[in-house]
Amino acid sequence: MLAKTTPVRAAQSAARPATRTALRVSAMASGSASQRQVPLAVAAELKNAGPEPKRFTVADGQLLTIASAAFAALARFGTGGFAAGYKTEFVDAATEGGKYSVMTTGGRAVKETSKVGTFKRPVKPIELYEFQGCPFCRKVREAVSILDLDVTVYPTPRDGKVWRPKAVELGGKAQFPFLVDNNTGKQMYESDAIISYLFNEYGDGQVPLALRLGAATTITCGLALAPRVGKGSRAKPSKQPAEPLVMWGYELSPFVVVVKETLSQLELPYKQVTCSRGSPKRQQLLDKRGHFQVPYLEDPNTGVYLFESAAINKYLEDTYAVSA
């Protein structure tokens, strides 16, 4: 659960009138007897609303979608996939029982680690106003993944009626990405300035080369997004949740990307629990659900959780999308 939900509350006036009714119906469908707008009581006992996770499996009809999202790994040379200080080592699988490893072969497990555990972590949520099809926003998302930072994302796609106005109210202009750090009081535009700030405040001060090549970084970020043809860049009518969703993932995963596109176009706020390769939070999800696989979504408004990108996107469309 998020400690700070004030922006969500403030934006409820921009949500459609059907929101309260829809959330009550959804809460009753989840078995909650509460008549509150937000059925928070169900959050402690989330129910699986999707299929069991299957590693390295693409859902039927999704091959082209995932392949086009995976192009970013080539265009950006893997940037945004690995936590700072990433390294691997082979360990005895028998002594690693119950611990996360990327793979096991011949009695040996491949253990991933990083140095993000030595970095300062924000106490209050960092807020990021951005949208999925923006190359400048992608640069910041990659930095967030490298630093393994959790952020609350408020999507601001074109024609958005919910978080774009809120960002303008806070910062004075419709320019993205826009970062608000409630720990330091910083409010910032400009992707390069945001990236430098994040590495100085929550890292070792060393911005990776792939994020400090100026125009080359921006161009390759644009190329990374090109096969998705603007997905997540334009708003679709939606009902707003009373509380942000929670999504576990990281920037380089194509399966995560296609879910973030849906979250972006529906203007659904969410807490991103970042779990790049080498992140200690991978063990947390393994302990929590008995699996590590992303994307993993929790919806405290309806009391459900889901793995599998295709199932998550169907759930988001069914639950929050409305006819124009």
C-alpha cells in the first residue's frame, strides 16, 4: 500500500461519475461486504484473478506484440534491464533452496546480485508524471530501473484529462517527464536533469554512459519505442481507481512494457515496484507468491492479483476502460 494517496484523491473529480458505483460492484464481486469506495480490507487477502505464471511463454496471438516490444533491448543495448553493479555467480543449488536464481543447471544455480542495496532509498514515494511513448520519459524510466527505485507513476498521455492537468497544476507546464520527490521537495523537468539528480541522490553519482550521450541517447530511445507505433501515448476513456494499482516490473522486459502501455493510455496511477536483474526485490516477490515473474499486478481496489501480461491487459480493459 502507498503511504501517500493525496494526488489520487485530488484527481477523483476528473474521473467519470460511474467510478464509485463501478468500484462498489467490483468490491462485491471480490467478496467484500464493505460499501466504501475503496475496499481496502480485501488488500490483505488478494485473490488470483489470472492464470498461473509460465516462464518464457508468450500467450497465443501475442508473439508479434512481444517481439516489437523486445526490440528496445537491441536499440538500447540492454539499458534499463540490470541494476547498478550487476553481477552473476554460480552457486551450489542445493544450498540455495528457496532463494531466487535466474536459472539452475547441472546442480548449479546462477545467482544475480547488484550494489543497489548499498544505495540510499527514498522513504516517501517519488512521483513520476510521464507517458509510455515518450523517448525522454523512457530515459528516466531506464534510470529508475538501473537504480532499482520504486516510483508512483501518474500517466500523462496526450489528451489525458486526469494527470496532465494535475502535473500542470504542480509544475506550471505540460512538459514530461516531470518528477516530484517528496523526500527532498524537488520538482523537476528535463530528463537529463532528472537522471543526474536521481543518480546523485539515490545512487553512486555515476550516470551510465548509455544515459549521458545526449542526442544519441534520445534518438535510440525513440528507436526503441518505434515498433510500438505510439502505444500508450494517447488517452482512452477510463474509470479511475480510488487507490493506485501496484505493478512489479522493470523497463527492459517486453512483457512489462505492453502492460505499462495499457496503464498509460487508461491513465491509471500505479506504484511501480522496480525489480531489475540483480534486484533484491526479486526474492521478495518469490517469497510473496512462490514465483518470480513480471509483470505482476495487484489491485487493492478489487482485491485481486495477476501474472501474465495478456491476462493483466484484459483485466485492466475489462475493469477500467469505458466506451467513448
